[in-house]
Amino acid sequence: MKKSIVALAALLLAATPALSHSEMNMTEPADGATLDAVPETIQLKFTAPARVMKVEMMHTNGAASHTKAIEIPTFAMVDAISLTPEFMGAGRYEVNWRALGEDGHVMTGSKLIIYVASFLAVGTLLFRLGLPRAGDEVADALRPLAIAATLIAIAATLFRVLVQAGRLMDDWGGMVDPNIVMISLQGPLGESTYVRLGGLALILLAALFRPVRAPATLFGAIMVAASFALTGHATREPQWLLGGLITFHLLAVAYWFGALAPLYRLTLFDGGASHAAEIADRFGRQASIIVPMLILAGGTFAYVLLGGIEPLWASDYGRVLIGKLVLVSIVLGIAALNKWRFVPALAVDAERAAPRFRRSLRYETMAFLLIFTATALLTTSFTVPGSFIDLVAGPSQQAIFQPDGPASDLWTYNGSAPGPEIRVRRDERVRVRLTNNLEEPTSLHWHGIRIDNAMDGVAGLTQEPIEPGESFEYDFVAPDAGTYWYHAHNKSWNQVARGLYGPLIVDEDEVPFDRAHDLTLVIDDWRLAGEGTLDVASLGSLMDWSHDGRLGNWLTVNGRAMPVNMLNAGEPYRLRLINASNARILEIDPNRFDAKVIAYDGQALPEPVRLTYAPLMVGPAQRVDLLIVPQAGSDFVIEELSGDTPFAFAGFEVRGETADGPGVPSLPVNDLPEPELAGARTVRVEMTGGAMGNIGRVTYNGKVLEGSDFRDTGQVWAFNGIANLPETPLYSAQRGETIVIETVNNTAFVHAMHVHGHHFRVIERSGSEIDVGQPWRDTFLVGPQQTTRIAFVADNPGKWLYHCHMLEHAAGGMNTWFEVT
């Protein structure tokens, strides 16, 4: 036994070297960036599990600073950190961030100590309750072990909190700072710590005072086991099921692990072999019930957590879990050997039966230690494959005019507009749980993704709207690399205008630009009232619905007005521009800052293109990726050019001297089915209505209306004489059929037409030039009195929306749908 203790100590010491940190990337602003004002939020993207995030804001003259620390779930992959630096004045600031992850060896080692000591203390006392015939002599002999294990577990739990505090300060000074220690106890870690310490206190009472042994042991054991369900992977939904399974599983593990020391001890007493055999036999009969339940609880937990069997061998998490299952099988094999070979030998006091039995218990103990090590690694160093990203749609406040200006009442995802950037690899599974904390129903559309129809997020067509207080789980595979976005798709004219949108980036298999050179710019125009807050009163204006749509008077990028980004001279950068406006068509000129177009609507071009015309029109919901290699001293801004005076909305400062930087990366082209125009079916869509338009008779909700009867419905636009979604599809296509949609704009306004679930090529446009190479798009602009023809292969089964992405136009009648069977 002494050798086992020495081996355990060596294992624990080896598992606790110096601090290490999770890797992470920050989308906005970059680490070390210099800012004109303090950002309201900082968007984060984690490449490995992290528990604590530290952000420092320092005035360039060193006069003031602000530090923000936040704890996040182990399995989180995105988050937004809200800063509240009220005491910081105007001026220029430098921002520095650091992810303080829980994948450091200190965290893994301390968690291993907590596992071993807690289960040893709990299990020893549970064994005493479960098998009282073991005798008081054994109980008295093992009481010091239970007390020592409990004190070690308490010390390790407190040490883990102090280490977390030290990591907040990035040095050991935080371990003795009460304020930092309290910060480290915020959130799930604090809840788990308090519950575990309470449970261990009861276990200590049970070990010290016999009269309270039974109730203190039972309640203490349950609290200790439940404490592990309050953090880590057990906090995923359904939390009640996962938490209950892990609590029961750990109680069974503790009982089994705690039985090893008493059984070992029994064989050391004079004449104790037969008594040890009797107790071991009784324990074996109990184990025949406990073990199947333990395996069932653990297996169900793993299945629910991973969402199936495939992730077991398709992920690092699953492979470590398989290794843990192999160790469990070894323990079961040793236990079976004990029951069928060594225990009968003990019963007849066979020669060397006791030493062999003790040796098997030592092997079983070491196997348990390896199991605990694997568990500590799983819960601190690995992300659960396919973990759900939680988005919460709800009211929040955010300054959108100036950082020090009044805050607007917005509706946002996770408290900021735009919502957190979701970034995955091509063909990676995306799992998002949307919770609706709004006062009206909502849904979530994944714009530009060739998605499974049930996950497209169109309320009333592909799913029922998510009612207030309810949640919906979106689960799909992102098949194509590129720049996409997500946004609300119920009453979009209202919900998107209030801030319910965010970027979705799908990386290539081999990422051509590292994160520091891959910048996402989500652009929105806001209609502000006189005091610089969102003009809510004008939402739903008939003027907007019947004219150009809701046009704002202020532009932001990633929720901030005129952000300044730092670029290195001579190095290539990818700028991903996403137009999240309700209706504004952004007009920009990439040639003004020597940029080339490398992708439209997420689809890479065969090679970078320098435009021969200006301006580039980026309609609502459209995206464009630009390539730029800035030269020394070439600071620049991106301007919106549609007004009389250019409006600069994003700035870039170029630092350093131009040198021979890395070569310009090329983007791989997504494999999309090419339409075959010969024999393709043509479907005609005629747009009518709006201000200055003659709409005539219109069918709405199955009724034919005209004049004031139609105006009273609030609808002002129609496709083929039908306002809003018809009862029957615009057309029904066989899967794999090539469809040409000919859209005729008989109105006085431009429209941005979006096809859900597919990408297309613009093959003909009356009165204007077609882009060279007919690039793939998912949204196109059609001007007044213009006819545009698009072609695509209808290869994605389901019911798909075809609508105007001027969101007020869609709400006013510009919606139809088609079906692919």
C-alpha cells in the first residue's frame, strides 16, 4: 500500500507543472490594437476550452486602466465580453487580452487530486454503511485515511480556486487578493466549490462523530458527487438528465473505489483471510447490481453528451473516452478475477491467496487512478464534439452612435450587436441552441448555407416560430467554405433592425489566412433619433414598406462607429464584408484602397479580380471578400459612396515598413452543381406594387382584393399578382433539375432577391453588365424596370423561400416559395 501511495504522489506531482494557457483568437479588436475609444464589447473565438478571459484596457499615457475577467463554460466556442469602463475618459487606448484556460496542467492535476481524495473519503464511509459486517476494527483503522482524504480534497478544492485567482492576475499575486478570489468564485466554479466543500464538511463530521455517521455520509456523498455536475460537460442540456446521470455514476464509482482500501486492510489482520473473503463475496454480489447500473448511467451520459456513437472515434474527446472505457474494462476484469479466483482461495485460506488478492487490489487501484486521470483530462483539456453553442435572443443596451453616447434599446444575441461570430470548418457540424427571451416569437436563418430544409429557420414555412421563453436546436453541417451570416427570420423587418444578426464563417480545410489576417466586418445602417439612439418609433412605417425600405442615417462595423484596424505593411489580408442592413445598398470602390475581389456571397472566385467599374454594389444580405496587401504609409478608409459626400465607416492604419511578405494565398472553389441551360425550365416572376406602381388585383391569403381592400391588409407588393406566401408553390422541381428564374421588376425600386438553400449564377441582366465569370451568388439586385435571369440546380429537397431581402418589402408582400422533391 505504501508503494501505491508513493506512486500516486509521483503521478500527481507529474501532472502539475507550470501554468499553461488555452489558445484563442479575438475577432475585434486585435490583441495590442490601439483604439480611439473603449469598445462596448469584445468578440471572442476560442480554439480550445477556456475558463477565464482577462481583458486589459490601458490609456496610452498609462493614466487609467480597466480589467475585465469573465468565466465561460468549458465547452464554449464563442462568447462576447461586455466592458463597462465608466471611469475611463476619452482618448486613445491599447487593448490587451489573454485567455486563461483550464487546460493547464495545474488545473488537470488539481482536479485529479480532488477526484482521488473525494472518492476515497466518500467511498470509504459508504463502504462502512453498505457493509457493516466488515467490523469496527476495520472502520477504526480506516478512519484516519478517510479524515486525511477529506482534508486533502478540501485543500485541493481551495487550491484550485486560488490558482484560478492567480491566473486572473496572470501571476501568483492574485491568489492572496480577496477581490480576485471572489471574482474566480463567480459562476459555475463557485457553485461547484460551495457544494463540494459543504459535502466534504459532512463527510468529515461522519468520520469524526459516530452518531451522525449515516445521515452525514449519505447527504455528504450526494453533495460531493453532485458538485461535479455543476461544472464542465454535465452543464449541457438536458442538464437535469446529465446532472442526475453523472451524480449517480460518481456515487457508484466512489463506493467501488472506497471498497478497495477496506478489503486490502481486512487481509492484514490475523486470521482475517476468511473474513475478508466473506466481505469480498458480499461486495461482489452488490457489485453485480451496481456495475451494470454504473455502466448504464455512464454510457447514457456519454451518448447524450456526444449525440451518438460516431463522435466516439471521430474526435479527440471520443478517443480519450474510448481509452477510459478500456481502463474500465480492465477494472471489471480484475474484479471478476477477484470474485471467481482469489475470493474462493481466501475463503479456504489457500497458500499465498492473501498476497495475490492484495496485489490484484493494487492493480485495480492503479487502474482507477488512470481512469480518474482520463476523466480530469476530458473535463479540462477537451471540447465535446458537436457541443451546442448557446444563443440567447433578448433585449440589451448598446451605444451605437458613439461609445460615450447614450445607449440604445436593442434586441441582440448574447447581449451584443452583432451577435458572436460562429466559426467552423467546412463540413463541420454546427449545433446552436437558440433561446427566445424576446416578447414575440422568433426564428434563426442561416443565410447562404446550403442547409437541411428543417434547419433553414423560416418561421411559418420550415418550422414553427420559437415562442417567448422557448428554445430551438439548430443542427446542420456547413458544406461550403465562405462568408455567411445568421439573422432573425420572423418579423425580420423589426428584429434585424433592432440587432438580431451575427457572422457565420466557414473556414477552408486548409485555412489560407491566419486569424490575424482574416477580418470580419459586419456592416449595418441604423436609423437614429435626435439623441443618437435607435429610432424605434419609425419601425413598421408604411413609407418604408412602400418605398426603398428602412434606410438608416448611421453606419457601424461590428457594432462600432468608425473602428480603426491595425494592418502590417506588405502582408496580405482578407476583409469579409457582410451587409446586415435592412435595405441599404452599400456602394464602395475597392480600387480606392487597392483591393481585389476574391469572393461573392461566400463563394470564392477562381482568382482575385480587380474591378473595372465603380462603385461595387453590395445589397442587403450580400457579402464580398476583399484581398488587400497594404503598403507602408498607406492608411486608408472604406467609404460608402451613395450620398453626395462619401461616408467613411471603417479605418485602417498600416504599421511597419513594406517588405517581402508571404505570398498571396489562393482560395479553393466550392464544389457546386453547374446548371445545364439546355432544356432548363424557366419560371417567370413579375414584381408589381409599391409607391408609384400599379398593382391591380392581388390575391392575399386566398382572397382576391383590389383598391382599398388590399391596402387595408398592410401589403403593398406582389409576385405574379400574389402578395406574401401563396398556398401552393411557385413551382415544384425534381431534385437535380436546372431551373431558370426570370425576375421582371415592374416597380420603381431596386430589390435584393434571395434564394434559400441554393446558389445560382446570374446569366442575363437587361440594361447592365453581368459580372465576369458569372460568379455564384445567393442574393442578387434587380433594378427598376429590369429583367434578371438566374440559373441553378435544384438539388436540395424541401420547401424554400424566394423573397426580397429589403426586409420591409418582404414584410409587405414580396415572398414566395418553391419546392424540390
